[in-house]
Amino acid sequence: MHTNLERVRVPTPKEKIEALREQLRHHEYLYHVLDAPEISDAEYDAMLRTLRDLEEQHPDLVTPDSPTQRVGARPREGFVKVRHSSPMLSLDNAFGENELRDFDRRVRGLLGDEAYFYVAELKLDGLSMAVHYRDGRFAQAVTRGDGETGEDVTENARTIRSIPLGLRKRKGDWEVRGEVVLNKKAFEKLNEENEAANLKRFANPRNAAAGSLRVLDPSITASRKLEYFTYFLYQNGKFACATQHEALETLRELGFKISQHWTRCAGIDELVKFCANWEENRDSLPFEIDGVVAKVDSVAQQERLGWTAKAPRWAIAYKFAARQAETVVEDIIVNVGRTGVLTPGAVFRPVNIGGVTVSLSTLHNEDEIERLGVEIGDTVLVQRAGDVIPQVVRVVQQGEHRRPFHMPKHCPICGGETVRAEGEAATRCVNTNCPARLKESVLHFAARGVMDIDGLGEALVDQLVEQGLVRNIADLYGLTLEQLTELERMGKKSAAKLLEHIEASRGRPLPRVLNGLGIPFVGERTAQWLAEAFGDLDAIMTASEDQLQRAEEVGPKVAKSIHGFFHEKRNRELVERLRHEHLSFTYEAPKRAGGALAGLTFVLTGTLPTMAREDAKARIEAAGGKVAGSVSHKTDYVVAGAEVGLKLTKAQELGIKVIDEAALLAMLEGTE
Ligand code: IVH
């Protein structure tokens, strides 16, 4: 029997995939650009999963602009430098209304009697980035860098949801420029997470945005909720629209995110009003702004106004004043860090500065206190510039009963002697057993990326050290369930979990153990090189300073520090305890030896004509060679591509052989 059904064509997998992508793109746009989602996150995820499944069944249909392709790239070894299509110059600043009016007078003078408009936009506090589209497809993202050349952050930018991977409708070559930002909420959350994991806090959302974009592993960028606000649109190398306001409107139509708070001003008075309004209301925004950018609207007029060497004459950045407030210094206290440095800090009568209650700020060291002339009881001006971290600007009024601060002669934590070395600003506690130093060193040992002992946070370490349960890091491995459950805020379940994590950390490889020891100047990379060069901890411990310098990136200063560390009795005892706890003391570098390039160290620089940097690295390593990040006398070959810089100069200085990609391929030839 013939039914209608037989004549209905079933969509091909390609059509199904296309349709899903179209829907997903639409919902990404609604969510990330318009902030107006129409479906739940779960529905979105389900749709994405369906697409991923289909693509898995039909790998030939996967395209780079598919919503499934946002995170996929592997971590990179470094960023490739890219020259901008035209320089990304910066703006001249205007501080205060008068300077803004000066700018307007210059514009009026140059334009004669012609009428003109300004477009006023918020000056978002992030980092600027250019994004290129070829044939309507996301192709490359480059940070501003020095304005002439930036870093290729394509894989990381691909993970930012407000950057469309395909442009709606339009084909051709497009470039957009804009600002990558992290909103205040995401910034706070990131800092809280960092704190919990014993990592550094970011000083402000701008640094956090930069730190999230310029990471080698795109999956980190993906986890950070960055946003991209655009403000310039180019087509085939030229401004795509006749006016800035049309550019903003077109950007939005193309699927980009723009800040909604822009306005077209008929004259300077309107512009001044816009600036004053946002200076007053900046704290109501979800993201940090540090001013207003005013641009002459007409591109024809912009062209007539032209550029100076570093900035356009047709635009200005009106900078907000730093948020400041006066308060009283109630005390000056001292904090002791991992390296024993005593850092003085001011304790304020709490004061609200731009929505944040400030009650503490660092005074850095004795010299800074002297420079400020600050004493306890003084009224001071405190400011939060772009930075969330407050600072004392100056003394406003000396207190009636002011008291000078003196750096303590004895450590406030252990009572040990303190010294300020000749020519140094820092004062240190000399007692290597100081509990303050111990706490910091335990936290470092347990940190993420070091020994990864989850759950060993600051409050807990305080208790462990103060109760004498942990006198050095090796003591962690002797902790018992009974001891832990007696501590404050420690249930049986979390105690057992912690013990599990401590147990698991015994298996970390030697480079991590080395990093965990907290040897001055030995971080993650150096620890890795040391482990690779020596293969076991005993060899490192007994090596001379000269021998230590055999390892990549170890110079005289670092060698001296390592040598000195292992010659302190206390540290040798610690190592013996760790050996007893069966931590990894030997290391076998992932199969390198034996290949045609065994024993050779390469440094890659510039863009190679055919190979991606990661591929070149992977192939060198597969052939037994090593790839280092910087040129030193241990480098055997520098492989140079296009647009090389300092590394090449350094190689020439050191007389190291420089080869091109073809020569590298020839060396690899026959090894594969
Ligand atoms: S226009 C030559 N517009 O501020 C044109 N910049 O001080 C310069 N910025 O490097 C860019 N919001 O990182 C422009 N709406 C906006 C902006 C903005 C933030 C940043 C950008 C630029 C810096 C200039």
C-alpha cells in the first residue's frame, strides 16, 4: 500500500547536524549575547549531546565552527606572535571635566564649523583582543600585545561563548576588536576558589581576565566565564560602517555582544553628563569599568582628524578618579610569609570604598612606611584604583596620640630574631622552624599542581601546626583519624577523606615532590628539568653547583639555592623522612631516550611554515629530543620560523645553531 509517509524524505545526518547547530547557535546567542535565554541549561546540554553523538557517528561532518568544537584543543607550549592587520593603538586620557572639554575644543578646531556627534561607550576594564573571521567563520584571535604584535590565543578565545564561531548570514573577511572581561561575580568566585586551593588571588578583574585568556590550556579558559564585548568592526581591513553608532548596531546584528550602555551625544555637554552619570553609577554594573570612551561618530570626520603616533585624535578615554576614602589607621600589624619575610600591614577603621568594605592594606616594608610617614592613629587617604587591593595614598592628618611603628626585633610568631639584610627592603625571621613559615610551606606542599592534597586548607593547617601535630611536611603522612577528628570543624567523614587524599599524594612523581619541598627559585618547571636531568633525588642532593647547572634553565643563582637547601641538616632530615614515607624519589622521563634526537635540546621560535608548534614539539620529543622554553648555553638548536624575536638574537649571541623547519624535518626524517 502506498501511503504519504513513503514520500516524506527523512533528513540526512548532515541536515540533522546542520539544523542542530543552527539551533544551538541561536540559543548561545540568546544566552551569552542578549542575556535572554529561552531554554534551560539542561535542554541546551541535551541538544549539544545529541549533536556530539551525531558527530561521533559521522566524524567527516565535524566542522571547526560547530558548537561542539569550543573546547577540544590540547594545551600548548607557548603562544605564537602575530602581527596585527593594523596597529591596535591606545587612547589619550582625559582626567576630569576640564580635560574632556579641552579634547572637544581640539576636535571642534580641526573640524571647523561642521556639526559632529560623539558616541560615548563604557570603558570596560579588561584586555583588548582582535578576532578574525574568514568567509564568515571564526579563524583567529590575537591579544593586543604591544599594539603591533599580539599573541595568538585562538584556541582559548574559541571557548568564550559570546564569540560566535560563525557569523550570522554574512560571508567575507571580517575583523572585530573588543574587550575580554570577567564580570565582578565571576571574578569574586574565581578568587574564592583560588584561595580555597591555596593559589594567589587576582588583584582585579582585568588581571583575572588576562590570566584566564593567556593560559596554555584552553580548558582553563573555558572554565572561567569570560565575556567579549566588541566595539570595532572591519571588513577587508577598513571600518565596515560609515559611523561608529552603525558599527555598534551592526556588531549586534552579526551576533556579537556589545555593551548596551552607549549613547550618541550631540555635543560636549551631553558627553560630560554621560561621563558624570557613569562615574556616579559604575558600581551598579555587573562588570568593572574605569572610564568612558568617546569617539567622533562619523568615520569621514575621523579620517580628517587622523592619528598621532600613538592614538587617534578622534577619540578620548575619560578616566574616572580612583575611588578614595579617608579613615584612621588603628594599628600596624606584621604578617610572616613562607620565606620568613615580615610584611607590615595597616588595620583601618572599616570604611566603604566603592561598595567594598576596606579594613586592611599592606604597607609593604619599612621603607614604604617611612616614605608615607604614617603612624598609628593617623588619618589616611586610602584608594582602590583599578585594583581591588587597597593602598594608602598619603597621611591626611596626624593623630593626636600617634605612635610610630617599629619593625619588631623578634618574630611575632616564634620570637626568633629578625634581620634586615644590607641593601634589602625586606626584614626576615631567621628561624627556619618558625611556625608561620611552616604553615606556608605545608600549604605550598599541599597546593593544587604540587602534591594536590585536597581539603588541606588554611584553617586546618593553622590547627595542625598550632597543636604541634605537624612540625614539618613529612608529619602529614603520620596523621591519624583520631587526631584529625579531634580538631575543630572536622567530622569523621571529612577526616577520612583528607587521609585518603594524603595517601594518594604519595604517588605523585618526583618533579612534584621537588616542587613541594619549597626550595627557593625551584618551581614547577625547574623541578621538572631537574628530575629529567638527574633521574633521582639523591643525585640532585649530592650534585655540585656546577653539576646542577647541567639541567635546563638552572643557572648559578638557582644552583646555589638548591645546593644550599640540601646542605642544611634540617632539610636532609626532612628528605630522609619523606623517603621513609615512600614518596617518589626516582623519575623516568616519558620515553625520550634512544631516539635520533636523544640528548639534544631544541628551542622553537616564530611561526613555522607548515607545522603547528605543538606538533613540532611532539615530534621532537617522540624522537628523544627535548624542547625548552628559552635559549641558554644548553640549547643545541634553535628552530626559527617567521617573525622571530629575542630568542634568535640570544641564539646568535651564544653561537647556537639556528635551523629552519626544513632542516628539522630532515633531522626527524628516518626517525619516524
Ligand atoms: S577604543 C584606538 N572602546 O581601553 C582605539 N577601547 O585606553 C582604542 N577599552 O586599548 C580602543 N573599552 O583595551 C575602545 N569601548 C571601548 C573600550 C576600549 C575599553 C580599552 C581598550 C583600549 C584601551 C584604551
